[in-house]
Amino acid sequence: MKFTTIKPFLNLVIIVMITLIVTGIVLSQFTNNLFVLLLVLLTEFVVFMSLLHYIYDKYIKPIEKATVTLDELVKGNFRARMHHPVSGSMASLLMKINSLARSLSEISIHEKIVAEQLTTVIENIQSGLVLIDEKGYIHLVNKKFLSIFGKLEKDYIGYLYYDVMEQEKLHKTIQQTFLYEENVKDFVTLDAEVKQYFEIVSAPIFDERNIIKGVVLVLYDISDLKQLEVMRKDFVANVSHELKTPITSIRGFSETLLDDDLKDKEIARQFLGIINEESRRLQSLIQDLLTLSKLENEDSKLELTLVNTRKLIDDVIPVLKQQADQKGIQLIIDNDSEIDFLADLNGIKQVMINLVANAINYTPKDGRVTLNVKEEQDFIHLCVKDTGIGIPKEELPRIFERFYRVDKARSRNTGGTGLGLAIVKHIVELHKGMIEVESELNTGTTFHLYFPK
């Protein structure tokens, strides 16, 4: 029991003692009987103490409990409650204190949930975020921002932004936000192992009086968009170039034939052969572009049917074997068993033809191309291996890009469009399969394809 709480009770006890002393002095004037005097004083003491006990238990003790409970609430312990049996006005006080405690507890829980949700959102958004106060000190940085710049939270929190942020564009964006009190956008490029591109947005934070209290800086990773933009530009440039080459040849040779009036039959036949070849190449390019466009369409669907691996190989090998024989390349088929799996027959045929034809084109005379099909757990494993020129390690990540050629001269000489592997990749992905490549320069290349059964 605190002294401040019990002090009124002590005062009452002192008053009772003084009253008893005064009563004893007064009674001693009327009687000399000590027994009677003590009996009266004892009776008076018992009555007064009973009254004091009642007052203490009824009023002072509940107030003491209420004070302790309120102290706990002030300290932030919102689970504190009063459990003292009282009635009347004190009961109303107890109920109100407990009701206050419950309300504070609910508010505290709600604030904690909101704070946790906000922290979860801030820490898991895929954009870098920084919170800066009106004096320029950093108060918050999220995980994404730290991962972008490869630093720790302690490197930023409590520091002025221009002391710890190295990028000049970030400084400029924040300064303009403070100066003009409006959203400011810009772009920044970070030179890392792989270039990263970011859109930076700086927005002012205002209080209820519309006075700026700080700035929130957000970095959006637009590297994928930038890459798509580059790929789009490359695609347009490549298509233009690929179409221009055969069209120029066709036009040039046809104009020569017209000027010559077909007098020299041998030259005319030779030129017509070239025109025919270039027309075939142009047709092949357009067909591949249409195929790729269809595969890249979000609504593109596979015509699934039960495909037998032995029949599949029997259908595609004759054409490929003729191509291999013309180059003096040994074509080896390794398919000991018949396996049935669900797939798009035309798509799988195109994958097999593209890969084996590529292997033949890039393998020198007396080389080998091996086609292997086998069953592995939940997958059909199709493997195309050659002993060709191979692919440089640094080129491997790009071989599935449209119009990308490792050896441009050889690809054009063999009639390749530069779209074959891009088509293969899309067909495999539509089947929810996987494709892997192993290659060693001047040794050979192996493509591993896995189709779910």
C-alpha cells in the first residue's frame, strides 16, 4: 500500500486517538472509577476503529486499487484490471476504469496490427523506399533499397541523405521535391555486373496544416521494361534487315534479267535459281515470324494428343537423314523403347526438326549428331548432341533471343532465319517443360529438353 494512498486513513486514526484522549480527560472529571473509564474508552475505540475499517474497505482501498491500475495503464500495461468487490459509486468507477483499460488494450492491439501490416508491406514491396524528414535526415529504408545498393540499415538511418546517398540524381530529385513541394520523377542507371534501370519518384509529405514534413523516395526497377524496349527495337531492326536482304537480291537479279531480255539462257537460269532460293528464304522467314507470333500470343493453345516417340522419330528422321548424308555427318538415333506422352504433335515435331537441323548445320563433315529420347520419372527427356563448332560460354544466355546468331555468316549460308531456337523455347514453355544447354567451343553442343508426361 502506497503512503500517498493510506495517508488519509492515518489522519483519521490520529483524529480518533486525539478524540479518545479528550474523551478520557473529560470523563475523568465526572468519575474516579478507572474501570468504567477504561470500559467507555475501549468501547469508543472499538466503535471508531470499526467505522474506520468500514471506511477504508469501502472507499480508501478501492481508490488505492484504482490508483495502482491507472499507474499500470500509464506505463502501457493495458492488461491491468481492477478486481475489488465494491458497490455504489465506487462500483461505477471500477467499471469505467476496466472499460478504459479494455478500450486502450483494443486500440493498442489494433495499432500493433496496423504497424505490423505496414512494416510487412514496406519490407516486401519490390521497390526501394526511403523516408526523409524535413531536415534531410533518413528515418526509414526498406530491404529492397538496401539490396539495390548493397548496404545495411545502419549506413542510412539517422544520416543526412546527401551524406550517404552517392547518386547525384537522387540528391537532385529530393532537393526539387523540398523546393517545389510537388512530385518529382527522374531515371537513374546503376552500373553493376548487369546494368539496372530505375524510375525514381520523390513525393512530399504534408501535415494537417499543409506544411511539408518530409519526403518519401521510391525507386521502381524498370530493368525488364528497358530490356523489352531494347529487344523491341532490335526486333524491328532485325526484321527490316532480314526482309531487306532477300528482297534486294530478288529485285537486283530480276532487274538484270529484264535488262538482259533473257538472251543468255545459262545466266538466266542461274539468276532465276538465286531468285527462287531468296524467295524460299523470304517465305521461310515470314512463316517463322507468323509461328513465333502465334506462340507468343497469350491465347495460344496446344492441341494435345498422345504422341508415340518411335512414330515421332520415324516421321521426322528421313528428311533430316538426307540433310546429314549430304554433309557427310553420321546421324545416330538412340530410342530403344516406345514411350507415349501427351503433347502437341506438330509442336514437338518442329522442336525436333529445328534442333537436329541446327546440329547438322553447325557440325563439320565426318561429325556426329545424336538424338536420344528416354523416360525419366515424370518427364520425357529429349537430348540432341553434336560434335560441332560449339557456342562460346558468354553467348549461351542469348541463344534463344529472336534473330540472335552466334555465327551470322554460317547461319545465313545455311538458310537459317535466326528464329528457330526462339520457336523451340516457346513450344517447350507452352508444354510447361524445361530446356537446358551445354556447350564447349570446338567440341560440341548438347540440348536437353524435358516434357512432362
